[in-house]
Amino acid sequence: MAANPLRATLTAFSWLTVLPAPSPREAPDRRIGGAIIGAVPVVGTALGAAVAGAGFGLAHTSAPPLLIGLLIVAFLAAATRGMHVDGLADTADGLGCYGPPDRVREVMRGGSAGPFAIATLTLILGLQAVCLGALADEGHWYAIVFTVGLSRVAAVVACRWTLSPSSPDGFGALVAGTQRSAIVVWVALALVAAYPLGVIGLVAVPVVALTVWAFSAHCARRMGGINGDVLGASIELTLALTLVIFVCG
């Protein structure tokens, strides 16, 4: 039986944000996990609206654009408990070890941040801060909402039916390989949402989708499948990529 969409959305908020939304009483399984991933872009859109609101308030202070961008990045990380940033760090260290899948997974479970994680976090979060500050300085609030929402579509693409989990337990085991039609639906909705942004928005959607498709496939080859860290990395990378497209386009 299909999971209730409203319950899946509330669970997605409770799992992926600091909001005290109710979570299901029953133990999560792949049915629930798949429904939650299908609702992640809803969470992203809400986060985007919150981020844009924070940026709007900061833009009415004397803070320079870069400081505003840094504060927005910090706000977004705090709102998501830093889990996507942590996933980006673990994925960077895992891919950087150049070992077989078992070794990659071992490094990712290590918990400490190595040189690849530090360099990647500095670059990706720095790009996000600079670009968000620039968009806020120019008053492009809808673009900010759109970029954060689109970054969560990345999680849906990364959980496509062709990729299996890298481990029989953990978050990846609940969600990897669960998405098929939701990918088409969310990409189509992203294109509709991109229309007010013009050509740049319409170009950003397929570029992001193809980039995440290739990135997640590469991670699956290196790790023997997909896990929660890869989803977090996909979200953070997609956000940075989309922001750069808007600022430089």
C-alpha cells in the first residue's frame, strides 16, 4: 500500500529539518523511505522560502553581501542539522581515498574530516556564500527559493531505480533505487518553476539533472551503491552549481 503523501511530507520535514514535525510510529521501510524522498523537494522549497526571508531581512542591514551570504549558508546548515554538509564531507573523503568500494565505505564511516573534506567544504560552501550574497544584494529572492528547491530534486534523481544501496542497513538502504516516475514529475515541475527566471532557469534544470545523474552514478561505482552521504553531497553540490549558473549567467 502506498504511503500517505501528507504523512510522508511531514516525516520528510522531521527527518531533514529542525522542525518538530510528527514522524511515523511504525519502523521505517523502503515504502516509507521512497515516499519521503519523493517529498524532499517540498522541504527544499520551504527551506528556500525561509532562506530568502532571512536574506531579505539581512539585506536591510548594513552587512556586506559576502557576510549576508555566509549567514544564509549558516542558517541553511543549522535548519538542516548540518546533515547535508556532513554528507558532502564524508563523500569527498571517500572518493578521495582512491580505494576499492570497501575501503571507500570505511573511510566514509570514519567520522573525521580529512583534507579532501576540508578542501571540498571550503570550495562548495564558499561558492554558495558568495553567490547567495550576490543574489540577495540584487534582490533576486525568487531565484534563491528556486535554487534551494532545485537542489532537493537532486536527492530524487540520485535515488533512481537503477542504483542500489551500498549497504544493507542505514538510510541508503531505505531510499536507494526507490524513485522512477517522481523524477519525471519533479523535473517537469522544476521547469515550470524556472519559467519566470527566463533562459537561465530553463537551462539550469537539465544541467543540474544531468550533473547529479553522472555524479551519483560515479559514487555508486566507487562505493558499490548509494548511501545517505551521497544524497547530502548531491544536494550541496547542486545548490552550488545552480547558484553559480544564476550569478554568472
